[in-house]
Amino acid sequence: QGCKLIGCGSAVPDLLVSNDDLANIVNTSDEWISVRTGIRNRRILSGKDSLTGLAAAAAKNALQMAKVEPDDVDLVLMCTSTPEDLFGSAPQIQRALGCTRNPLAYDITAACSGFILGLVSAACHIRGGGFKNVLVIGADSLSRHVDWTDRSTCILFGDAAGAVVVQACDGNEDGLFSFDLHSDGDGQRHLNASIKEGEPHDGLGSNGSVVGFPPRRAAYSFIEMNGKEVFRFAVRCVPQSIESALEKASLTSSNIDWLLLHQANQRIIDAVATRLDVPPERVISNLANYGNTSAASIPLALDEAVRSGKVQSGHIIAAAGFGAGVTWGSAIMRW
Ligand code: ACO
């Protein structure tokens, strides 16, 4: 059983926040941010905007391109680390799309690697049998989890959603050639938004005497990051992972039409491309406009590249995600 990508879509919030806007709230400058990261603008969820709504909009666009009706969707995978419901948001998206057959929908949490893991999960479900059309959505709103007084992190992130439709096909048409996936829990100390000890619940007293034990209300810290360590990890692990995925597909970097990395930092993208010997004109980059949108960044950049005519039918793409966990992984695929 093969599987192939047949549609993509994306959606971003209306509110645009420029580097100059950030320079009004923290001690930074457009020059510092653009030279160190390549980022110029980002979009931020505000007011009544919801991430679930953004994800549903991206998914709708992908279904339209794929010419797949909501009722023909067999599975919705929502890759996010910032769900609006801790118990999972994929069923809400399934509902918003109008999938009346009640197909399975669940969340995958793997930060900036989430979308690649979603693709692998889609392929596994399809190859295992019983699933034909799978929606893979990458959506995150890290703006809700950054400390807006911390100039070293708040300049990096933006909010967005991207989606693809993966469809079952004959084995000889298979478009997802190979994967390479890893994680290393030791790296969590360099990048996390961990649970911290919360306040006692209201009405229980300081020792929780009412119920005889001290329950705590959950609270998470803001994103904490050692930028230099994350940078080193990405530049070391991502080229190795792509090379290993290419080898599994019996390809080399000279066979790929596009290198599509998680959009975290232009310097990481450039360093990985140089190590793999991929020239700049074959590298997809849109982080200047959106910043690091976590699980959304790969499908968002793919969607823009497809709709602008850069990525065309039959092109081979090496995609790689990397981020908190730490987790990293690559996929070699045909558009
Ligand atoms: N504006 C101005 N100065 C700043 C800013 C800012 N926004 N942020 C930090 N600085 C200062 C620091 O305080 C420091 O000053 P000091 O020398 O007086 O102490 C100086 O700039 C250098 O700081 P560094 O942190 O050493 O800067 P670095 O060159 O490492 O760049 C950066 C920081 C851009 C964050 C870089 O390390 C990076 O991009 N790392 C990768 C991060 C990343 O991609 N994270 C996302 C991972 S994906 C995920 O899963 C969320």
C-alpha cells in the first residue's frame, strides 16, 4: 500500500507584529533580530481568534486543493503543543470541518517536529489498512507561551496553521519514500515549557486539609531556551537525519528539488543546506514573514511554495523538523 500527498493549505492570524513593534516592548532592534535570525515579521493570535479555527481553515484549504469532501476524511491528526483543550483539539477540528461520519481525530505533541511525526503516523495508518484520506495539520500558538518581557525568546515565534491531505494509493505511486526519526530527552533542559508547582486549589486551605491531601492547580512556565545549545543541536543532528533518510530512499542530496526545513532560524537553514551541499535556490524559506511557527512551519512553507508554483507535481522534497523534546526527524517525499 502506498500513500501520497494530494493537497495542502494554510492559515495565519491577521495581526502582524514587526521587529520594530517588538523594539517598543523589549530592548531589541530590527537589525539584531534580522541579522541573527532572518525574521522580520510574525503573525499573532489575538482577540477572539482561536488556534482551532486557524487549523480548521488550513485544513479546509487543503481539502479543497485535494478535492476531498469532509465526509471522505478517515482520520484527522492535529500536531500541536499548544492545544486549546489539554485533552486534545483534533475532534473540535473534525467537527468544525463537518466530517459527519465521526472519523477518528487525535492530537500529536512533538513541538517543532510534530508535523513530520504526523506525516509518519498518516503513512502508518494508511499502510496498516483501513484509512484512505488522512488530514495532517500542524498548528501552534507559541505566542501564548512566551514571556513577552524576555527578548531572547519573544522575538522568535509566530502563530500559524498548515495542513496536508495524505491519500492511499497503489504501491508503485508511493510518494512518501522514507523517514528518519529521533529524540533525546537529555536535551529537554535546553528547551522546554514545563509544568511548575501550582497554587493550591481554592477552598482547600494551604495543606489541602479538606480532602486530606494537597492537590495543586497545574501551571506551566514560559518557554525556556538555551539558544546556543538548540542551534548546535539542530546543525549537528538535522543533516545526519536527512542523509540517513535519503540513503533509505536510495537517493542523495543532488536528487532533491527542494530542501524544506522547520523554519526556526535562517542561519540554521543555511548551515544545514551548506552541509548537505544544497544550493540556496533549492532551499525553501519563508520565516522572514512568519518567524518560528513550530509544528505549522513546514506545511505553511510548503503551501506557499506550491501555490506560488515553486514546488510542482513530481518534485522531490527533503523535509526535516527539529525542536523541543528534543525531537528531530526527516521525510523524503514527492509532491
Ligand atoms: N535583541 C538584542 N539583544 C539580544 C536579544 C535581542 N532580541 N536577545 C539576546 N540578546 C543579547 C543577549 O542578551 C546577549 O547579550 P550579552 O552578550 O550582553 O550577554 C547577546 O545578545 C548574545 O546572546 P546570545 O543568546 O548568545 O545570542 P545568539 O547569537 O546565540 O543568538 C538566537 C540567539 C537567535 C536565539 C540563537 O541562539 C538561535 O537562533 N538559536 C536557535 C534557537 C531556536 O531555533 N529555537 C527554536 C527551536 S524550535 C522549538 O522547538 C521551539
